[in-house]
Amino acid sequence: MNRYVSWVASSAALVALIVHPPLARAAEAQAPEKPAEKQGEKAVDKPAEKPAEKKVPPAAGGADGFFIQSESGDYRLQVRAYVHLDGRFYPGDDRALAVDTFLLRRVRPIVAGTLAKYFDFQIMPDFGGGVTVLQEAYLDFRYSPKARVRIGKFKAPVGLERLQSATNISFAERAFPTALVPNRDVGLQLHGDLGGGVVSYAVGVFDGAPDGGSVDLDLNDSKDVAARIFLSPFKRGKSALKDLGFGIGGSYGKQSGALPAYRSGGQVSILTLATGITADGTRKRYSPQLSFYSGPFGLMAEYAQSESKVLRALNGRRTDLTAKAWQTTATVTLTGDAASFTGVRATKPFDPSKGQWGAFELAARVNGLELEASAVTEGLIDPTRSVRKAFAWAVGLNWYLNRNIKQMLDYERTSFTAGATSGDRPAENAVFFRTQISF
């Protein structure tokens, strides 16, 4: 009997071992098996995953305007604008040649963008003064920064201050040399930068805008050739002269038709042509120019000369009408912010809660205009209403609250030679203030 019980107990123990193995063996069986490494072979680490590329948002807005674009950036549409809300006042204007007024000097919405990666465009109308004018409409093919092609209506490559955006000029009105160079013209231009911006050039064929004026179409078959070269020899280094630049622009062509009317800094007419005087022949312009910026200091200097063949309908005689102008403008930021051709950017934008008030800039300018004596001796101008010379000095204070708001306050005094029934026209005193909104 005892042997039978002993046999049963042994059999039960054996069955238990088969059905329920030890816990250690069960855990070992449940753990995933590692692949065996070959002898002498090192484990290979998995390559790190590439960080996701930062994508440009399809739509955004900021101080430079608002835009939408494709994921690749090859197609882009941007909306910008700037507005000039001005005041002009003329203390001591006893002859009432000017009217004290508030005005909308410029109201310019801008639609710009990129098409198929290489083609940039810009369309800019102007509603200033209650008149609608198309200021710019062009297409720019920019395959390489060394050579770009632009076609449409845009600024002709001649005058330095004219090429500076109206949002970045130091005074409410540009100086006299700008009155002798073309404004916006319609044509075809090749332009670019060489040596990383050391050399900038532009050359084009245009309809032929008058001095200080713009055109939308030509009234004759003649065309103007305009060109400009500007050198910045220290641009690529760290020299104190890094932002020194100088160059020359000019235009040449044969034109006929109406001649320009020059204005003072206060925008009062200072040239009245005699009856029957029209352009008829060669027109030549040239303008040497210089700019320099270093820290808070800025300097711009420019000379311009315009010489046109004109026709006197009274006797059929052709002669030259020549005008010369010059200017020097100096600026300094009182808050130490950097000066530049593209304006001042306040490093501490207006925020009274943080004790920040933006950037302040002081500006001073001298400029002059002169007509050659032949304009009077040949009977080309009305001597009782046209000045022979003008000399002006101006001071101004500019307040850059931030990148979008700018306040300007200017005073300019202009003295004249001739331009009255007897003697000289009385000096002009002009006070300007401007509120600029731009984005």
C-alpha cells in the first residue's frame, strides 16, 4: 500500500513539472529573443531622423505688409501701402503766392509679388491730391542678381534722391536736383549688382519723361537712353567706409513738345516759359552723386544738369535751355540708431510702458537751382514770373515711432534772384509737417 501511494505521489509531481514549468523558465520563454550577433560584428546604430524643414507660412503679416504664398515660395502675393498726411504753411507770404493747406500728398496702395520663382511684379497707383495716377507697373525677370531685366513703368536710373523711396527721404519735399531728372518712365531696362554689390548698374531705353515728370506713353518716335553706375568699393569689408558710395547717372535723347515747369521747395511755380517755346531736338542730362552712412550719421550730395534744344515758334529759331541744380543733405540720429539710404529703424520702438520713444533724427540741407543767362537774353522765359536763381536752406526733425509710423517737421527758406516785376521775388518761408503711415 505504501509503495502504491509513493508511486502515485511521484507521478503527480512529474505531471506538475511538465504542465507548470518554473517561473524563471516561463519569464525567459516570454521575453523576445534578440538576434544573435555574428562574431566580431559591431551593433549598427540607426541613423538619426532628419529634423523637419521649417516651412514658410502660406499667409502672414507684419511691419512690411501682408502676403500669401505657395508652399515652395515660387508664387507670392504681397499687399503694402503708404500714406502721407501733410500740412504746408507759408509764414510771411504777403504776395499770396501759396495757400496754407492740409493735404493728402501721397496715397499709394501697392500690390507686388512673384510668379514662377523668377518673375517679380509691382503695381502702384496713387490717389494723392484727389487725382488717380498709375505710378508704377512693371515686371522684373531676376534669374541672377548680376543681370535682371525690367519692363513697364518705373523710376528712370538717373537721380540719386529720386531713386530713394518717398518713405525714406529726409525732408517732406525733395531737393532741386530731382526737378532736373526724369521721374517715372515707360521702357525696358537691364540692371544688376556685381561683386556682391560693389558695382550697381542700370541701362535702359525709355519713352522720354520731361525734367521732374512722368509719362505713360510717347508722343513721338524718339526715345531716351538712360544709364547709371554706382560704386561702393568698401561694401564687402568692415571698413568705416563700408557704406560710402558714388556714381553718375544720365540720359540722352531727342524730344519735342511741352517743357517742364520747375517749383520751389514749397511747391510754388518758379518758371514760366514764354509763349510758343517747345522742346525740339537733343536733350542731355547728367548727375554725379554721392552718399555716405556711418553709425548715426548720413550724408547725400548730388548735382544735376539738364540741357534741351528748344524752338521759338515766333521766329523759328532753335537754342539751348540749360538748368543746373545741386544739393547736400546731412542727417544724424539723436538716439544713436543707424542711418541708411533705406531710412532709420528704431531699435527701441515707441512703447511708453517700457520707457521707449522710438528714434529721433535731425536733418539739415542746402540746395540751389540756376538757369543760364541765355534763358532771359533769348526770351525763353517770362522774367517777371521766372526766377534765374534759387538758393534754399532747411532744417528738419524726424520722429520714427516704429517701422510703420513716422512724423516729420521741416522749415525751409528759399531766396530768389529775379522773378518779379522789378528786382527779386521775396524769399519763401515754408513749414511742413507730415504723418507717414507705411507697411
